[in-house]
Amino acid sequence: MLFSTVDILLNAVEARVLGALVEKDLTTPEYYPLSLNALVNACNQKSNRDPVMNLTEDTVREAMRGLDNKGLAGAADNMVSRVTKYEHRLQEAYNFTRHEIAIFAELLLRGPQTPGELRNRAERMHTFDDLGIAQSTLQRLMKREPPLVKVLARQPGTKEARYAHLFSGDVESWQPDATSEIAAAGNSADAERIAHLENQVENLQSQIADLQQQFAAFRKQFE
């Protein structure tokens, strides 16, 4: 079953929860689906998130109810553990390719981004051999019926246009972040190196957070 963007209008918390579920499905499948506690931790990560949130279990549980009603996520069938675990159903709803779902997850987790930023940041979920693949993926998402992504008007002084998902409604504009401002200053080569280094740091932080989560789950088995 396919849903229109109007039918599935998400608030900021629902978008974060959905993005976190997709990310963990792709990066740590051995620990997916997620318990409520693991999902809260995934939503509140300080790396690979913009903005950083501090959600409670009650807030995430309420967002899960909203996503369940929209057919995008829900409780997983779990015959092993008595703890309720949660999974996304984005693939069933939209039949995304691996490239598409990785790009879309990044847009849910970090908001509007350039194709270069999306390619670098989505790499931990699926490999993009070159920038052209990220760009063609965005074009396919824009050509869906209804469209799932739109390109934003380029801000004055910025080098590249950014793309935004439409699950939370139409997006009129987006203020450039610090990386875009650096690029606009004139030295694009330096800006690209800085963005690459920032991405490496964020990926390392994400890996550390995932390892901490895995260790906590392992330790809990012996409590």
C-alpha cells in the first residue's frame, strides 16, 4: 500500500523516530528491531542528528503510536524476547531501493542537505560509488507520485542547493549551516575537506554509540 505525503504528515519527533529505526536497521541489523530504551537512545544520539534531541520514553512511545497509525512503523513480531521491540515499515510502504532508503533516512535525521553531504553521511548505511548516484537517487525520489523530496532554492552566497524530504509537509526555505557558510566564503576546497573531516568524526561517534548500545544489551542478558 502506498501513502501520499498529505496522509502521513509527520511531526519532528515522528520523523526522528522513523529515521532512527531505519538507520539502526541498516547499520546494526543484529540488534534490530529496537527495544523502547534502545530506540530512545538512538533518537537522542549526539552524532548524526540535527537537531540533537532529548526525548523521553513517553514521547517516543507516543510518536510510535502516530507512526503505527500511519502504517510506517510498529511493534515487531517477537517470539524470542518478552520485551516489546519496534521496527519501521518504510520499505513495505514505498518499496525503496537501498540507495533511496539510506538517503531518505539521512534527510529524516538531519534535515535538508546537499547531495555531497548526503552521499558522505549515508555511506555508513549503503555505499555510494560516486556523487552522481546520490544525485540520481534524489531525482528518483523527487519524481515519485506524489514527490517525496524537493530541491530548495539556493540561498544567496551558497554553492550548492539542498534537498528536503516532504514527510513533514512542504519546505519553503532552509538557512545554511556552518559548513555552507564556509563554502560561501570562497574557499570551496577547504570547505570540502572540513566537511569530510566532520563526517569522519560523526561516523566515529556513531560507531562508539552503537558499541555502547551493543555492550549494554549484552550486559543486560546477565543481570
